[in-house]
Amino acid sequence: MNEKYDVFMSYNSSEKKFVEKIAICLQDRVGLKPWFDDWELIAGEPTIENLGLGMKFSKSCAVFFGKSGEGPCHKSEMAVALNRHSENSEFRVIPVLLPGAKEPNTLPEFIKINTWVKFKDACDEDALWRLECGIKKIKPGNGRKKTSESRPGPKKMPVPHVDVSRLDQPGGAMDVESRFYIKRRADEEVMADIKRARGLATIRAPRQTGKSSLLFRIYANARRISDLLRPVIVDFQSFSTADFGSLNTVWRAIAVVIASQLQLNDWDPETWDAKRGYDQNISRFLDDHVFLKNENPMLLCLDETDRVFSEPIKTDFFASVRAFYNRGAFDPAWKKVRWLLCASTEPSFFIEDINQSPFNIGLNVKLNPFIREETREFAARHGLTLDERMTDRVMEYSGGRPYLLHLLFYHMVLCPESWEELFDLEKAGNGFFSDHLNHYLRGFQKDSKLSSAMKRVISGKGCEDIKLADRLNATGLVKWDSDGKVACVCRLYKDFFAGKL
């Protein structure tokens, strides 16, 4: 058997945060690969089955006991682990006692006969070393060897030593397997919607808020249940100008992508008849190729739809999407198509009649900034512990914008001795936020009305022009506060643009 993981982490759910800190230390500081459920389980898939696979592909199992004792799943996992150990002595079951755990003699029998590890706190170096040795099946000796390479952390915010090469660099979509991905309510909402017959969901949010990461994760989850749903991603950024020449050419280009990703090798693009209407061509393609031998629904993910907004056919194209969705009410082929659209820009700015588009039907998901709990969780996955005061400071500075937080936490870990400079507004976070901020600044320089509206917001006067307020909100720069007044989403934007506009 080819084990993919070094250790399966079994615990009572009430101890999750403590156990995750240990998992992070094992991965980032030691280079081991733990199976930790929150990092591995995928929304929409059977939990028990994947727990079993996690155990099957692990070399050992660490069973954690805290003050809450054993949990239902906890007991089952422990039974499976002990059974596997009885069949293969190389598979080790390591009991781990967390702060507040009951005395060993009151815990399950195997605790009494196996050597256990006891943590005093999450930073217990001796316990972490002994757990590492148990996983690797080596003697702990007199402790971990000291190195001369360690460097002191900052005075106000201790940062654990982490392997920077194991961090996700900010920018672009996250890998679908990334442990830095923070699941939001939108993940479950979208996944539930696309499983419905004729499901249609739209993800709308400003740039660099996690839209593509969510779309790719939904796509990956759908691929794992390919016996129920066949996903296809259409990236409009990859289309040529010629592809947008007409509805016939754009739907032909989409059909080419579908055929490639679903491996429909029996379809010849040359059979697409330019003289026939686009609706007849694409419908025949679905009937004769997509669903002829496989009736499982197809999830059509339309990414980077903003590209279409700049094309002359934009109104007609989105009207055709809505028409095909409506056709699913009576057409068996179109009924088996599920839709997922992704847009950075508010569609109403570009489409005259929003009722002739798919953007005001189905599930509309707006990716909001991270809330406090999500921000602290994101920090923890970088090995950072934020107290209430620091959380307040980070939230005020970033507004919970995922990309700003990613930049902030990444560089806190990268340069722990100078993290305070990241909060320097005049220097735009020591220059790390410059590219992001200058992107917006160039937009303001091209649009005097939008620039004037932003200046009013910064001065505290709000924005009376609803259209301009909507545009600023769609870019992620402003929000409506509790009094219904338009305000900057964060201190970084407010102070930076106050000195530039």
C-alpha cells in the first residue's frame, strides 16, 4: 500500500483548534504530512467514506484526548485504528493527552499499554518532539537537537518558525488542495445549488476576493462525484477575438472546450454548421454527443465572464444563456445542464436589460470579506495567533479583504522582525500593497467622476449618486455602514487614496 499521509489525526471535535495547531507544526516545522479532516474533507462528499480513506492511506494514527473525553466519531476512528494495528504492527496508534485530559487510567485500555504523549500547551516543544518520534518510529533520546539557525520572533507577536516554501504566495487562485483555503458559507450554498435539477448559481465579487478559488474548488468537488455530475470550466480569457465574432462562433468555442474536457472524441468541430442557428448547433451537440452515452448532468462553469462584457455580443450572449436555462423546463438535454457563472463586475453596468440575462435568476452569491472568526482562522493557518486587540487592528486595516489579509499574513511570517512596517500606511505596507493599490489608482485617473465620488467618501460626505456608489461598491472599495452611509471598506484604502486623489 502506498501511504500518502504520515499520521491520521483523530480527535473529539471540541478539541479541533488545538489539534489543528499541532497539525500545522507537524507540517510546516517538521515536514510531515498529517491527515486533518478540515484540510481534506470536501463539501458534498460522504464524510465516513473519506475518513476511512484517510486512515487507509496513513502510516500511523494519533488519537487525541482532551477535557471533553471521547466523541462518537472519535471512538469509531480509534476502533478502526486499533483493528488495523492488530493486522499490521507497523501501523502505530499513538495516544496523545491534551491539557485537561482525564488521568490515563480512566481512559481507554490501549492508553495504559501504549506509550503516550502529553501536551502542556500548543507550544510544548518536548511533546511535539515525542509525537514526531512516535510517527517516525524513532527514539526521542534527550530531546530535539538545538540549532544555531533559530531567530527570535517579534516582541509583540510571537511567530512560530515555518517553512516559507510551504506557504501559498498571495495572488491568483489557490490550489484546490490548499490548506490555506478558508471555507465560507458560499461553498456549501453553491455546492447544494448545482446539485439541484436546473441549478444556476452566480458568484459575484470584486477582484482578488476568492471567486476563482471558489469556482475551482466547486469544480474539483464535482469531479470527485463524477458519477453524479460532470464539470467543465470555460475560461473566457482564453478565447480569441474571433471566438466572440457572433453567437455561433462563441457557442462553437464553448462546445470545443466541453468536448475536450469530457473527452468526447467522436465529435468533429467541423460538423458545426455555420449556416444553422447557434441554438440548433449546440442543442444537437448536447443530444448527439454530451448526453448520448452518459446521461449524468453537466456542470458548465463560465469563468471570467467580465471578458464578455467588453464584446459587442454581450447582451445577446447572456440572453442566450438565459434562454437555454429556461429551455431546461421542457427540453431533456438542457434540463441536465447546471450553470455556474463567475463575474468580478456588476453585470447591470454593461447589460441594458438585466432581465434578459441569467444574472437575476437562480442563486446569487456575493463573496463578502472575511469576518473576524475567518480572519483569525486564516492567520492561524499561517502559524499566527491573533488576540482580540490585534484582530481589531487587522480588521480595521484590511476590512477583511482576503487578498489584503493574505499579503499581510504572508509577509508577517516572511519578515517577522519587521512586521510592524506592514501597517505603515504612508509606505503602503512597506510597498507590498503597492501593485494592488495602484491598479485602482490607474482606474481613478481614467474616470474623473468616479475619482470625485471616492474623494467625497474619503472626506466622510458619502456618495449621493447611486450609480457611482454602486460602481465603487462593485470594485470592493466602499461599503454601506450601519447608518446607510457609503464609507471606505478599510483604513488602508481610505488613507492611501486620501493622499493620492
